Amino acid sequence: MTNMLDGVRDHYRATGLTDRLKTILAASGPKDGPLAPEQLAGLDQFHTRGLAATAELADLAGIDASMAVLDVGAGIGGPARFLAATRGCRVAGIDLSVPFVEAARYLTERTRQTDLVSFEVASALDLPFDGGAFDAVFLQHVAMNIADRAGLYREIRRVLRPGGRLATFDIVIDQGEPYYPVPWARSSETSFLLTAVETGTMIEQAGFRATAWQDDTEQAKAWIVQLRDATPPPANLGVVMGPDFRELATNLGRSLLQGRVGVLTAVFEAV
């Protein structure tokens, strides 16, 4: 398990990430000047369909200002900051990557949201929180990197109160393996895709029942096609993942368009 986690850490190592962000964001204003969360959407929503997918998932999960939310695999913090800004909730984020967490904290300072949003370095399989601490858990494009799915979903159930919600948005396998490398893995050694049905079954076995379930593959395909014709903004995911991000994204697009993988959006209630 340790070697597997090391492989995932290596994929998201992102050396010098905060310095790269400071450089690219200098075009947006003074060095320490405030930024609006939406200004960062091109580089901090690390999943297919970007900000739109996060907003739709928040609506499906009924996120509101009364909730304490945990973002598992928070990356550089985009969804967490968006939830706090638009729903008024408190959000804690965890990620395995030290550079990602450092960058998430820096960007959250720039958006002046440290009163509502915080981040820690931690594994999704060993969450540093008490049982029943959260009303909702967000899991966006994270489970694909985790071999122990049963352990993942049990740990999420542990930190949710009864009636709490797990909102998941992930790549699922359909008619074959994706073309590697992809945004979440350089090879199949750190990619652990399940079908949509297998994913739902494992979540339910951990103590949940489904309250919303939708196949968002066609929407993801349309988004991929739209991106092909668009010029990326200067602050884009290539800043986060490095110069070969275009290849990673292209392979994901090919895999989606050829039906090798799909996209599942679902919400589950802790029972």
C-alpha cells in the first residue's frame, strides 16, 4: 500500500507549484492582492467539465450554509473555495500532495477565505477527523487513484453524521482501459477504475443509499469537443500539472469519445 501511495504522490508532486502560481497570477493584480474564486476556475477545478460539474454536484447534494463539508482529494482547493463562496458553508480539504495543499492554502489566502476554508495533508484512507464530523463529503475525480475502494467509502462513512451526504463525481470504466497517461495516472499501476454499477454497490455496502444517480458521459464528451476549439486561458491546468498536461487531457478525451470510460455523478445518504 505504501508503494502505491508513493506512486500517486509522485504523479501529483508538482514541484515549485506555488511559485508558478504566483508568477502566472501576477497578471491578475498586485502580488498579494485579493482574487475572486471565479478568477481561478481555469486552473483549480481539476476534473472534467470544470466549475459547472462542481456547481451541479453541490446542487444535487443540497449544500447550504448550515453544513460542514469535507473535500476529499481537494487538489489546490478550487471546489472547496467555490462551495464556501457560493453556499456559505465551512469546508475542510485534504490531499495527499504536499505541494497541492501548500498551493491551496496560498490561493485561499488570496481569495480571503481562510475563515471558512482550510486544508491538511492526509490520506483519504485515514482521515484526520472525528467520527460524524461532517454533513457532506465531496469526492471529485479521486477514487480512480484508490485501490482500496471499500476502505475509502468506509472511512468517508465514518466521518459523516447519520443522514450526511456523499457527493461523488468520478471517471468509471465502460468498454476498456483508458489511453495512458491520463490526468490522474501515468499508467495502470496507479489507476483503479470500476464500472458505475460496481462503484454504487461498494458505496452502498459501506453504509449508504443512493439519492441521486446520473450518467454524465455525454456532457463530458461535449465539454471535450468544446475545449478542442478553445484557447486555454493563461491560468490553466497545465500550470498545475506541467508541460505534458495537454497529452494527459487528450488521452482522457480520446478515452471518453471512444466509450472506453464514462462519468458518474451521484449522491448517497449515510444510513
